Amino acid sequence: MRTTDQHTPHSPCPSPVPAPSGPDAGQLGAPYAEAVLRHAGRDWLRLNVPGHAATPGSDLAGFFGARITALDFPPLLDGIDLGADTPLDRALELAAEAWGARRTWFLTNGASQGNQIASMVAPALGRTLVVQRSVHSSVIDGLVLSGMDAVFVQPSVDPGQGIAHGVNAPDVAAALERTPDAAAVYIVSPSYFGAVADVRAIADAAHAAGVPLIVDEAWGSHFGFHPALPARALSLGADLVTSSTHKLAGSLTQSAMLHLADGPFADRLEPLVDRAFRLVQSTSASALLTASLDLARRNLVADAEATGGSVGAADRVRSAVRALGRFTVVSDGFHVFPDILGADPLRIPIDTRAGGITGHEARRLLFRDHQIMVEVATDAAIVAVIGAGSAPDTDRFVEALHTLPSPLSGPGGAGGMLPLPEPGATKLTAREAFLSPTRVVVAEEAVGRISADTLAAYPPGIPNVLPGEVITADVVRFLQRTAAAPNGHVRGALDPGVTRLRVVA
């Protein structure tokens, strides 16, 4: 919706939830979604945008159903988001209350938008961002937008799996000690594979240095809504949290939230975040996406039993994989990494190479032969996810997984697994490199040159090379092998095979 109307009262403590007395009462209501539904139920002659005008006989309505177009309203409508104490205002208040935030913003350009907002406001607090190196590429995009310097904290890496986990509080504190002009600390928890960091200890380290902690909790929007789930970052001392609600909390793709804690930095951050939000939020935000956020919040709060059922379903998959013995569960080994405090039970990372097949090939065959989609594949593993409240056919997945062929000559396969490459040295800030004069060269000639682009094996979208970093031969080999794998993709690449790279001239 229009950004100037998206607000919640400036109050350090959310109002108590009234006893349910109607469809909009307390957390059991979905005020914005219900207002949109009521609005769609009236007999409108629509002579405004969107141009489809909810015409019942249109191709769009015929393809997706008339209900979709009828609910697709523009912003600034009386009774929905225009005026005082609107359904949108109440939906935002309920979301802030549900997540324990001082204030929440609804995002319709994904958690990437939230990461960009957080990166854009940081320069008001200092010159340098202390950043986990394995952040999502949208955080690096935020560095390009903000022009900030960055000091990177390296995550632990599982060499057997070739995946990065998280960072620990001592490493963050050490980075802060050598960064006197630090603006904030920026970490990811949970990781793409479900590793949960010690957010409380990292928040204490950040606050002891006088800076806020920003957490990309894109994969943990469901945290805290059931006893079997980890605690959410806001309850552990985080100051600003990006929540990709569409991932596991049930809203529509591209919808997300940004939460501000009622902490020591709230007064400074709130107006900055609100202004940055206006810069990057569409003035034609989707009513469907916004409504889905309202409904996802209601479902998480009102149906903890369903979330518990989802955790049980994930547990059954892990138990079956362990019992059958062919594959192994990656998160069973998380305890050996000191930066990992726990694991998201709704994430199921499976070591497929232990069963004689690469993750990329397993994902391809599950998709092609069994109509099963998993979230991500690497050389060594696949990751399946179960959304909070969903109840998939887990027996079908376990059976299909164990009917996969074993084409490898051994657990490592011919040629072995390409390790996750070490990043090259940083020579320029992300913004300096992005805006510098550039040249496009063949990949082999780019080795030793400074990258002008962010390049990330996707998913998970963790950058393997940043603007301003020196391109290494290991990085080139890793990205080209990723691109050549089934369903492989490198975000930011100039061509599908990563045969050319953009470098600073």
C-alpha cells in the first residue's frame, strides 16, 4: 500500500489483545485481508487501475480465476488503507505484536527489500558495517546503495559439505574492536541449511560496542510460534530483523516483513527505516501480497497445533532417512561447529553423496521423475523444507529419495566435490567497484582482476565474489561448475555458463 499510510503507533509496548468479539478481534482476525475480501464482494464498476478491471471474461480471470482479479485492488481505498485507524494499520499493529516488535513494516518486494532498507539506514550510525561474509546477495546490494565500507566476519565452513554456516560472538567482538567507526553488526540466522546462530551472545557483543544488531532472519519467520521451534531473533536482543514471511510462514511469494525491536536503538532507527522504506517500496503495492501477510500472521498465532504437526512431519523424514541408512542428515553434524546453537526443525538437509548421487542430480531426478520439488541442491546435498502449518506427503518423498540411482563410483564421485572457494582480497568498496568504469573479459582473464558485480551460486544466493573483491581461479571454477550443474544458476552472471565476467577497468 502507499507508504505514507503504512504505520503503527509510536509506542514501546504493544497494546494488549482484546478478547475476541468479531472477525477483526485480536490475533484471531485478519483485518486487512478481511477488508479486501469485503471490498471485492461489492458490485464495482472499475474505471481505475489495474487495467484488467476485474473483468470476469478476461484472459487473466479465465486463466487464474475471477477471484484473483476481484481481489487485486490498487492502494488508497476508503475502508482498507485510507484514513485513520485503517484495516492496514490494525494488521501492522497485530504483526508487530505477534513478533514482539515495536513496529513492523509489510514488504512486497521480498526480504531483499528489507535487507536493502537495513543497509541504507546504517550510514547514519557509522561508516563501516561489520558483516557476516555469507550474507544474502541483497545485503551486498544494500552496500552498493549505501556506499558503506564493510568489515567481513568469516563464517565456519563444513568442508565435507561445502556449505557455510554462521559466525560466533568472539569473532564479531574482534571485528568490532578493529572497527572504531562501526555502524552495526549484520548477521544471518538461520542459514539456508537451518543452522541457528547464538543471536543473544552476538547481540551482547554488538551492544557492548555501542552498535545495533541487524539479523537477516529470512528463513526464520516462523521462529517462536511453537515450543519446538527456536526463539526468534527479536526476543534475543536483535534490533532490526528481516523476515521472509513467504518462505516458511505461509504468505505469498515476494511478501515479507521488517521488524524493529523496542530496544536501545529504536528511537534512532524508526524514522530512518520509515524513510528508507518509502524509497524502495512500490507506490502500487499488491493488495494480494499484503493480505497474505495478514493471513500468515493469523495462522501462525492461531494454529500452533498445525505448526507442531509440520515439525512432526519433518522429524518423521529425518527418522526414516536415518533408519534406512543410505543417506545422512546434514544437521546431525551441526554440533561440531561452535557457531551453531541449534537447528530449524522444518529444514531437512540431506547428504545425498553419502548415498551415491550428487545433490544436483538428485534434485533433477526428483523433479523430472517424481514431481517432487526440493528447495536447493549443492554438489553434496539437497534441502527439503516443510512450511509451518503444511502437511506434505512425507512417505512419498522418502520413497522417491530411496529409489534414486547411485551413479557415482564412490561417495565423492569421479573428480570429487569442488570445495567452497575462499573469497578474494577486498580492494574497493562495493559501491566504488559497482560505479567504476568496467570491462567485460573472458572468465580466465578475469582472474586477479577486481570484480564489478556480485556473483552468487543461487540458491542460496550467498555471494561467492563481491564488487570490489579480487576474482580468484577457485571462484571461477566453482561458479562455472555450479552453472553447469542441473538447475544450476549464478545470480549476477553475464551469461548462463559464466564464461565472461565484468571487472573494474
